[in-house]
Amino acid sequence: MSDTEAPSDLARIVSVNVGPQRSVEWRGRTVTTGIWKEPVDGPVTVEGVNLHGDDQADRRVHGGVDKAVYAYAAEDHRWWAAQGVPYEPGHFGENLTTAGIDLGACRIGDRWQVGTALLEVSQPRSPCFKLGIRMGDDAFPDRFAAAGRPGTYLRIVGAGSVVAGDTITVEPTHLPAVTVASLVADEIELDVLRLTAGDDRVPTGWRRHAERALR
């Protein structure tokens, strides 16, 4: 099913995007990155900690179980387009360009049935300098953080395949749960910090950050 065939009121996948590592010259040095993603025609296998054909350059800060799949919304792409940023699927380094779902409102632990794969919302994106390289603007990571449109990372709970046009069926996690957007607020509320610190659905780094903030 193509994006144009999918009903507009359904949460769905607009594009599936992958990319290998590449080396680029930036500010006088060579940087290896996997942030360049391109749309793929046809089904793509999702398993382990990756999509087939996709890669991350530095697994210390990218990839792994809690950052296996990155989703960014077409609605957020359009918002950025109004700020002069090109609107192209994969342009933010996302594996899944989505539509019809508010990624910031997703709760950590929510599960998505997409195609034959089962994914789980795990954390928001914290932009690094490589997003600036992709955008050709050293200041862009700060702009991205300030915009409060982080997209969401997902874990791969069940292997399968996904294709553009697949609907996203959300199985809400049990409450209380932390929303993606609440972790990147300018000032994180105390109740969010307390919930985050004690919630094992939240990755360890975010829990430790919450614990430090509560001291």
C-alpha cells in the first residue's frame, strides 16, 4: 500500500529509510557517520538492533537496543520546511518517517505493531554534532533541541518486516508512564523526574540523569 492509498486519519509509515556508514569531511577532519538515510522501495527486515541495510558509526552513542530504530514525523518535517529546512524522508536520519501520530505524546513503553514487526517506544533523541553535519550547520543541534520535536527511538521487540504504507497500531503501555516530550522539556517537572528515576522502561542513562536532578 502506498502513502497515497493509506487513509489520512491512520497512523502510518510514509517512508522506510536506511543508510550505510560514510566518511565526510567536516571542519578539517574526517567524520564517519550513518546519518544519511535514503528511502527504500519494498519491505525491509527489522531485527536485532537494526534495519537491514542500515548502520550506525559509533554504537557508544548511536544504535543498540534502546536506539535500534529512529522515527520522525512528516508533520515535524513540514514544520521545519517552514523554517527553511528541506522536507525529504530520512533527512533527519530517521529510519521511519511517520504520519498521523504525535511522537512527542508517545509514552515510553508503548508498543507499535508495524507490518510484521513489533517495536517499543524507548526514548527521545538527544541531537549530537553529526546532525549539524547533515544539515550543514554547526548550530542546528541546538535549534533542534529548542524546537521540542525530538522524534522517538524504538526498541525491536519482535523481528519482522516493514514497508512504506504500513499502518501503526499502538498498544499503550501501562500507566503511569513518561512521555517522550516530557524528557526534553526546557524544565523537566519534578513528578516526571521521580517517575523517570524509578521506571525500568526508561533507558539507564535517562534514569541516572533524573536521579542526579533530584538530589
